[in-house]
Amino acid sequence: MKNVTKLLLAVGFMSLIGGAQAQNGTPPPDGQGAPAGGRAPRATLAPGYLEPGLPQPPYVSADTPQGSGPHPAIMATEPGAEEFVAYYPADLSALGNKKLPAVMWINGSCTYLGNKFRHFLTEIASHDYFVLAGGPMGKPDDGKSETITIASNNPLQNPEAPPAPAAAPAPGRAPNKLVTHEQMSQGIDWVTAENNRKGSKFYHKLDTKNIAVMGQSCGGGVAASFHTDPRVKTLGLWSAAVNRVDGVEKWGTKPTLMLGGDPKYDVVFYMNMKMHETVRDQPGVKLFYAWRNNMTHLGTYRQTNGGELSPIAVAWLDWQLKGSKAAGAMFAGKDCGLCSNAHWHVVNRLAK
């Protein structure tokens, strides 16, 4: 499994060469000429893309309940899980006997910052989920790390160009710490232990038989590495930086949601398409794959309440982890909800 994780992470980083600065907020070049390092010319963003950071969410404190679900959620650092940020309904007593399925989340660029996708994850948690995101809580910055603009979109590259060489760390600068498969695996263990620990606020309130692992970009590559983990019931790969599963004889039978952006704006579009073609015909594979017109690699995760992608995430989780057939109608059958949505191109759907 460690070898598979290393492979998936390597693939993710190869797709994001030059994108580290983009994820950190440095605007990409204008696409004219060849960037430094011999990389292929970057494609210019055409007009009409879905702005990833608007409407801009107002900043509120971590303990302010947020989300449109029945139980607005907070984010917090929990004892024993300092390398994570947890998202869960603010009033756990209001749940009664209801248990919360768990969702493990890994950021784009595998960034070690658990509040980076706050708006998307708080929205999911408000629909009665426990979410654990890799990375600690960032230092107070009035929400700057929780919002984003189009200037941060990863640079697009010619899909037929040879892979760019891996960028070396700047002299004298240690590589940034990243979220890994091993860390998220420990997170699953913590969730299970905390559910069984007397005295925990989550004692017998978590549904540890229903766990999802999801991630965006590089984080989707880490999520994919859980495809054979018996503790995990379903996967979510969001513009995931994965295009091959070398050394893996079988993708597995876990239902997998794979969504991405428009080829004009999503740096991993062709990577996603290649992965789909690699695994779709393997026996037992259950894959829903679709991409949205005019959506960038950054999606809508950091819009207010996660924008239009959060209802899709909640519907998938409600279907896979709570058994809601009504929610499953968004993905199953020829007349599925996303199938009839003019904004979405459904490449591979699931049977009912």
C-alpha cells in the first residue's frame, strides 16, 4: 500500500508542476511563451469560467455554527487529533440517537492545513456527518486561507507535452509538510477509537461502519490509495491528480465518485479521463464520472457553503453511507439528476 501511495502522490505532483505557487495564491503567468524550467506553454484561461471564490464567504470564528443542513456545524481541533481539523454539528445532543457517518478529507496539493476547505466541509458536516480533514488549524488570518480567487488556479498544460521534471525545493528551504496516506489512516483509527472511548463527546455518536475518504487534486490521489481499505466504504475523487494505477491488479468494488472541471480550465482533466479509461472495464468497478462545463480545477469548494459542489457531495454520501435511494437518483440510471443537468457531462454512470 505504501508503494501505491507513493505512486499516486508522485502522479499528483507531476500534474501540478508549477502549481504549488498557484495553490498558494501566486497568479500563474499569462500563458505567453514557455515558462521557466522548460515546461510546455501554459494554456490561457478563456472567458466564461465559473469563478471559484464568489460569492466570497464572510469570515466567522471556528466555533460559529455554519451550513445549510439541519444541524449547523463547527470546526475544531480535538484532543488526540492535533494533526487534523474536525467538523461536526455544534449541538450533538440535538442528534438524539442518530449516528454520524465519517468523511476523511485531503486538501488539494495535499496541503497540511485542515481549515483550508472549511466552507465545503462545514456544509457537509451540517447534514449530519463527522468530517476529519488532514492538517492542523491554521493561524488566524481572518479567513484568507479559507477563500480563493481565480488567480490561484493551477496552470494548464498541453496534454500531449512530455511530463515536466519534478521541481527541486528552493536552496536552504525544507519541503512543506504534506498530508499522507499514513496520516489519514491514523485518522480513521482515531475516529473508531474515539467512538468507543467512554467520556468522549463522540462516544457512540459516530457510525464507524460507514466511512468515506475524499480529496481534491493531490488529495484525491491520496483518497484513491484507500481503494482496497476494508474500513472504507466509498471514495470521492474531486479533480483528482491520478491517471494510472500501475501495480494494482484490481481497482476494487468500492463505489467511487469522480468529478472534475472543464478541459479548458482543469489541469487534471486528461488525467481523470485516462484513469476512467484504465479502471472502467475492470470487473466489479462501480464508478460515477462526470465533469462540469466552465468549472476550473478549483471548483466551488471555497464559495459560501461550498457552492454547487457541496449538494453533490452530500447526495453521494447520503446514498452510499445512509442508504438514501432518493439521493442516489442524482447518479443512478440513464435519467439521473446530473445526467439531465445541462452543465454536466456524465461519462460513466451507475446502474440503479
